[in-house]
Amino acid sequence: GACDQACEGGMACINGTCGCPAGLSDCDGYCADLTSDAQNCGRCGLVCDAGEECLNGVCCAKGEINCSGVCVNTATDESNCGGCGIVCGAGLTCCNGSCVDTNSSAQHCGTCNSVCVWPNACSKGLCCAQGKVNCSGECVDLKTDERYCGSCDNKCADGQTCCSGVCANTQLDNANCGTCGVACDTSKTGNQLCCQGI
């Protein structure tokens, strides 16, 4: 506008007047980008707290991003998992930005980053040895456990033995006589029968 008249605060000379370039706002003589300036975040004079940064006009903690005006951690947010608007389905958990089933994931078993070491596998959120499953928070063998015979909700009656996932009375069972897997030969003359496990 005149000789020796210098623009300050990042202002530019526009038609003979000091002003802020397009995209910047005049905050008491200082040109600020309200979308990224931590001293003027979203509006002039709004200062982000220590450890925060200005993301698209919103003060967010480091590691978070601005999704539609809300600061979120896309590593753990089920509604914004790995990016804004990516919603995890029912029963899935956001672990490190990916939607996973913590009931079955060997890398995130029960909770994020809880790893099952091979040959263990994840069964209902619990790392169990191969051949075993999680029943009420305990790894069991459904083929041999009388408390959980064949399934987690099947308990053998007193005196019964769990044989290959089936409750059997080894004192009388022709297919499991005395112990599991010992079968009476019913093809012989007179038909062999199991009597008191013999």
C-alpha cells in the first residue's frame, strides 16, 4: 500500500492491503491455518492441550484422527477400525486397526494381542492345546471328560465314563466293557454280554 510498508505475520500484500492468503484466517494480525494450527485450532485463540495436535480443526491426542469432528483411535475403535467409518460387525473387536473375532483368532485370543503359541489354538477366547476346547473357562477333551462329554453342556451321570464323547456304563456297555473301546463279540454263539465290566 506504501513504500517500506511490510506485511507481517505471514500476511501477503493483496491489492495494496496486507491480508491472509486463501485458506488462512486473520487471527489478530497472524495468518493461521485453522485446520492444523495448534494455537488456533478450529477458531482463533483455541489452543490445543500439551500432547494434542490440530486435525481438521479439532484438537486430538496424538495417535488419534478426526472422524467427522470426533477424535478416535482407529487401532481400537469398533466404529472406525483402521479408518473413519469402518464398522466392525457384531461380535468382532478392533485390534490394531483390524476387525477380528477374539473367540477364534490365534493372534488375538480373548483380548487383542493375546497370541496362542502353535500348536495351541484359540477356543472361545482361550488358548487350548490341540484336541481340547474351552468349556466354562477350562480347556477340556470332549472325548474323555465326564463333566463335558461330547459337548460343554453334557455331563455324564455318576458311574458313567466318557468314551469317545459318549457317556457309557463300562460295567454293562457291550461296546465299552470294563474300559472304553473294549467291545464284546456279540457275533459268537450265545452272544457275549458285558457283565460287571467283564
